[in-house]
Amino acid sequence: MTEGPAPSLDSEITWLLHRAAQRMHVVTGEQAERHGLHLRDYIVLSALDKTPGLTQVELARTLGLDKTTLMTQLDRLEQGDLVVRHSAPHDRRLRIPAITTAGEEVRARVAHASEEAERNAMAGFSQADVDTFRRMLFAIIGTAVDPGSCL
């Protein structure tokens, strides 16, 4: 791993969050690759697991991806039998992607491995600190759906 600019206590929070997200993307991406997925594959599968029933447009908005990027992603996941797409019952023009049993199995394996990597990354913190950090992140995120992607 190459060294980058060292953060400090007076670094901007946005910069620190960006660097922390980069670090966790690397750690989680490594776990995804060990299970034959790209990081974005895992994130899409996780979104489908956590928020089932979204249309492709809603899923794209939730993930901050443009429709074309998401369609390419879903095509690849569908070819791997990890996702299926169904027509929405209220509007046959709308497609609803769903995680398959095989997709859920691989997503769960990556999630388990990623949880271990996350614990290792936060090993220097007490559980109370980790819980506080999660609450702070929830508060920062709120319920907003922001444009743009971190993927």
C-alpha cells in the first residue's frame, strides 16, 4: 500500500470521511473479490437485500448511480444468476430487480468477511466508541437521498 497525505485532528471532516470510506472500500472490495464479485456488485446486492421491491430507477437513485451504469451492473449480476428482474405488478414497463438465492448466499459470505475486516479496522476502539460513531454517521446521513455516487 502506498502512503498518502496523512490526516490530522484539524483535517476537514469531509476529507476524513472520504479517506475512511476509501479505506473501507478497499477492505470490503478485497473481500468481495475473494468471492468473485466487484465491490459495486456487492453494494448492489446489499442494497437489494436491505431494500427489496425497489424499481431499477429507485435503486439507481438510492445508490447514486445513473441508470445506464446500474443497468450494466444488473445485466452482469443477472448473467451470474445473482439477480433476476421482474415487471412491476402496477406497471409492466417498470422492472424490479431481486436478489436470487445464489446472490444472497454470496452476499452473506462477503458481508461476514467484511464484518471481520471492519472489526479489524476498528480494533482500537471500544464497542461504545463504535456505537457512537455509527450514531454520528446515521445523523450525518439522515434520510436524504443525495445525488452522485461513492461507488
